[in-house]
Amino acid sequence: MKQREVNNNKYLAPMIALILALFLWLFWDSFRSGSINMSENTSRNETFSRQKIYYGPRNSIAVLPFRSGSAAEDQLVLSEGFSADLLKLLTRVEELQVTARTSSFFFRDETLPVRLIGERLQSSHLLKGEIAQREGRLFVEARLFKTRDNEELWFQSYERELDGVFDIQADILASVLEVMKISYQGELPRVKVTVLDAWEKYLRGEFYRHQRSAEALQNAEEVFEAVLEWAPDYGPALYGLAETRFALQHAGSASAAGLGAARMTLDSAMELSPETPELWGLLGFVRHKFDWDWSGAEQAARHAVDLNPGDAVLMNIASLALFTVGGFEEAERMLKASIKRDPLNLSIRLRLGLLYEFMSEYEQSLAVYRQVAALNPQYPAVYAYRARVKMLQEKPDSALLESDKETDEFWRNYSRLLALSALEREDEAEKLLEIMVADHGQDAAFQIAEVLAFRGETDLAFEWLQRAREQRDGGLAEVIGNHFLENLHADPRWPELMESLGHQLD
């Protein structure tokens, strides 16, 4: 599949509206149910409503960004950095199911009820609080809630010198585990920093890095470089710089010089901290995206998950590598486990739906896409992917209807072209194919090859697959199990293609 970066910020407003609508519906339903005799029925109805909603297993927890009480960037940097550190520490506890940052930080500055946030994140516990820095002192309030009952289980306030921040984090971690009755063998994980100023500047780099825009990534690169000039052996900054440099290459046109600098940074970070899970995850991503070393990507990603089994991001990277080499069942387990920890990350759900398509589990695929569309009907490619499944079910009329719902122009034209070809509406199909070649021949060669293969135009399909190789099209990572390429399998050029991609045929 064509690998396009989705700007999730574009879809925050629809998601918030959806959540608010759900809250209002729940409120109205509760009121309506108890309107005959409020005094007798309210408690019973509320209990029944809560029993119907899934809040995740008892060992699940989400960390919301601690509120800063100020819009000043310094305070926001501290708030997000402190909260992200807590989230990472909790993730290191294998007995916990920790919601990933992608989902939990979606509720930044939200005032929604704890119970509703817990439902959306499928988390039985919620850690939230407030943090401020004034005149060199740190003020923190932390609260742990049981989301089902909207019950505050624990509260603690702290006032320390700034260098006491890591002791505060350690105390919060220990208290959360005690209240949740989670046993942990050995020394609890904690942030280990020798130079406090380096940590403060590192948090600013992380603040920019997670914004993901080209400008923010460039700012992050400058900050991390400055940190490392001051503290050359600061491992987190080395990882941040390596990830930022690869992200810049991934977002734009990769260059030999840029990739070389990114690789050198990753090598330095690996040499300094060889058993850091995030570094192995990044190595897996690099081998997959830039090197097309599918087996090497799988090995690195597996090792990352072994080092930190509870990290949703690492499981997501591993699932991508497994998908590519045809390890569908294990990829499915990884994706489902990742979704449990990152329920609002729709790109993971979209890949699970595609995986089910490749496994010929068409109804399961459609069910996953229904979930994506319910969470965000504007999400790119979701209806185009549904149209793909309908085509494989030999329902081209239904596929055409699905493609008409698609909001992304490229994916709408792509899925319409498949449906029109099956319906033998050749004039319309040829016009769309000409548009695709003219507008996307440089960045969607793989999709054009898929369409041509499906139409039985074998020679042209192989020509476009070769173009995809020359353009380093990420879609070539998804050839094993791709039903739209099956017309090419009997051709002697197919095993040559697979061998060139590092795949071994049975």
C-alpha cells in the first residue's frame, strides 16, 4: 500500500466532537431511563450502564499529560516531559497494560469525566495531575482514579527543588503499583540523569519531536545537537536525535548525506546503550523503511519487544516487519495487543484490517474498517480499503459505493478504478487510470501496478513494479499475500521479483 503520512491533528476536532456526542447521548439515555421515578431508579440504571461498558483489564492504566496551568512553552515542555517520563516508567513494568502516548495524550487539557476517558482509552485506571515550576521549585499534584466508578484511589502533592523531580516520579510509580496491587520484583525503573540541565533541554527536543511537522523536527534536531554538545553521552538525546533525523528523511526526500548522519547517530546511541528497547525498535524501522532488509527488520523489532513487551509502539513496528515477511498470525497478535494499548491510533486498526484482507478473513477486515469509520468517518483510505475487500468478495457494485464515500482523492480514484474495471466500464476506468499515471506516477507506482495486475495487464504491471523498485515505493513491503497481484504469480518474472526483494518462495 502507498505509505502516506496522516496528519492526526487534522482529525482531532471530529474526534472530540464524537466523544462529546457520546457523552451527551449517555447522559440523555441515563436521564430518560430514570425519568419515571428518578429517586428509585437512578442508582440501578447507573450501575447497569457501567456494567455494559468495557474499561479494560484491572491492570490497565493511562497517563494523561499533567496540566501546567499555563500556556507558556516552558511550562508545557515540563508538563509533557514529566508525564511522558512517567508513562515510559510504567511501560517498563511488564505486569501493567499501559496506554500509549498517541492515545492518552489525545486528552491533553480535556475536562471530560474520568469515566468517559477511561472508556475511550479502555483503561481501568487513570493517572493525572498538575505540575508547575516557580522560582526554581517544583510543585506537583498526582491523582490515581478508578475509571469505572470515577473514584479517586490515591492523591499526593509534592514540593521540591527541581533536582528532586526524579524522586517524585519514582514515588508516584511506587505508589501507583501499591494502590493497584501490582507486585514488582527487583528495583523499580527510574529516570537516571547526571546533568539536570541536559534533561531539561532534552525535554524541549522531545516536545518538538512529537509535533512531527518538518519545522518542529528541525527545531528538535537543533535542540538535541545542543544537548549533546554539552553532554555527549546522554543516551536519550542520542536516541531523540537519531529518530528525528530519520523522521526528517522519511517525511521528505531522503538524501545520502541525511541518511548517513542519521545512521551514524543511531550507531553511536546503540554503542552507548546497546539494550535500549527504543533503539532496537528504531533499528527495525530503519531496516524496513530505508534498507528493505525485511528479515533484519523482523529480528531487530522482535528484540525490541523482548526488551519491553508492553510498549505499543514497539509492537506496532514488529507487526509491520512480520506482515512483510508473511508472519500473519503473529502480526495479528502484535496488532491486537498494540490496539489494546493505543485504541485511538487508527493507523494501527487500518493495518489490522488490511492484514485480515491478506489472510482472506474478509468479514473480519470489514468489521475493523467499520470501527475506524465509526471513530473517524473522514479517516483517509478507510472506505477505499473497504472497497478492496468488496472487490475480493466479487461485489464490484458495492465496492463502487464504498469508493464514493472515500474522502481522500487519491484513494477514491484508486478504489473507483478497481471497481469500474471489474464492472467493465472501460471508458471511465481508462480516464481514471490516465489521471493516476499523470498525477501519481512518481509516488504511487505500486498502486498502479496493483490495478494493472488486477486488470490482467501483466507486462505493464511488471513495468510499474520495476518503477516502484526504482522509486523505493513502500508498497513493495506488502506483496506477500496481496490478492490483487495473484495474476502475476504464474509468470516467470514473479520469482525474480520476490528474490530481488529478499523473499524466498516455497
